Amino acid sequence: MPMISFMGYIYLLLFAVLILPSCSSAPPVKREGTLPEAQAQKIESSRQVKEMNQSLLAAMVSSRKAFDHDYKIGPEDLLEISVFEDEKLNKTVRVSSQGNISLPLLGVLRVKGLTANEMEREIRDLLAEKYLQDPHVGVFIKEYRNQRISVIGMVEKPGVYDVTGQKMILDMLTMAGGLKEDAGPLLFLIRSPFLQEGAPGGQKESSEPAPQTLVIRLEALLVRGDLAANALVVHGDVINIPPSGKVFVGGAVVKPGGFPLKGKKL
């Protein structure tokens, strides 16, 4: 009997060691490589914003030359005018507040709203009409007039920027350091009712009391590269990029009301 009791004890011990642990509840299996949906969306949004910021510089560089070529001369611009046939006609002049300049032989000329190429042709035609045969005229914009543009909202460096020369939305977004990760998909360009773009390159006083608001989709501007969305900015403009969520727009817009901004699902 003692031997049987001892062997029974051994069998009972082995049963407890080998069988009972398998009956206990297994620990939860940790799944590798899965993220909560909210975190995954945040990572995807961050990636898309980084891609948009990288597109800013590339798009700005590709379009910069064309925009400079079409720059409209305005008050306070400093112009360097050269005539190859007669150095006495070479002159550096600043455009008056009325948009005029004064040149030897030609007197007072209105140049506001002209491009450099258009101004060259006009001076060349006037000189050829009375003074020189087939003159060669060059116009170089030495200094551009100052403008103040505000960039607010979800950009890295919001603020008021003093800029010179003709600037586009891409220029201003680049100066503001690009978009933040929580930037919404829309950009609002707000223009004073008293400074609206008029006939060739000029500005005129508007009879509308409400400011103009242009709504631009950042996807079109930065992802699809739609340069038509890269609008010209003028003195006093405000660029606003609201955060993801919802924003209400009123005033002189085509569709006033609430715009849902549900992240950056492109």
C-alpha cells in the first residue's frame, strides 16, 4: 500500500504539471503591425501635408519665371530704361503715385499696368516715330513696390509679410513655412472691397461694401498642380487656412454657409 500511494502521488503531480496549465485561459495575442483607426488617419494626414509642403517649392519654382515675365508695373516701382542707339536716353526712374514716368524727348508716359515688354514696345514705337530708326529699347524693373500680405491659420509661421514684387499664393505659403499637420483642405483668399483688381494690372475702388472671398482647394493647387488656383495676391490681401473641422463663410461669395472640413482625405 505505501508503494501504491507513492506512485499515485507521482501520477497526480505529473497530471497537475502537464494538464492543468493547458486548461488555464491563454493570454491575449498581441497583434503586430495594427494601429487604431484614429492614429492611422493622423499618420496619413501628416504624410499628405508633408507632400503638399514639398509641392509648394517645386510648383513655385516652375511658375516663377512666367509670373515675373507678366509683372504689371505700378506706382513706386524703380525702372531702368536703356536705349542702345543713344546713351543719353538711358535713365533710371521711379513710377509716380499716378503711374507715370518722365523721359527725355518723350516727356510724361503712363506706364501703370504695363509689363516690361509692353513698355519696351511703346517707347520703341514713340522713338521710331520721330527720333530714331529701329531703336533697341530695354526695360528692367530694378525695384518692386512694397506690399503687405497677411497669412493666418494653419501655417507654420502665420503673420503679416512685407513683400516686394508680384507674389502668388504659392509664394506666400512658402514664406509662411508651409502647412501644419492639422490644416484643412480649403484656403480662403480675402480681399478688401476697396482694393480689387481692375483693368490691365491696375487696382480700382470698388462700389461693393463686402470683401471678396476666393475659396481654393489645396488639393487642386498642391497635389494636381492647377496653376489657375495659384492666384495673384495684392496689397492688403489675407490668406486664411482654417483647421480641419468646419468653417462658415459669408459675404460676397458664391456659396455662403458652412463648409465641412473632414481632415485631408485626398
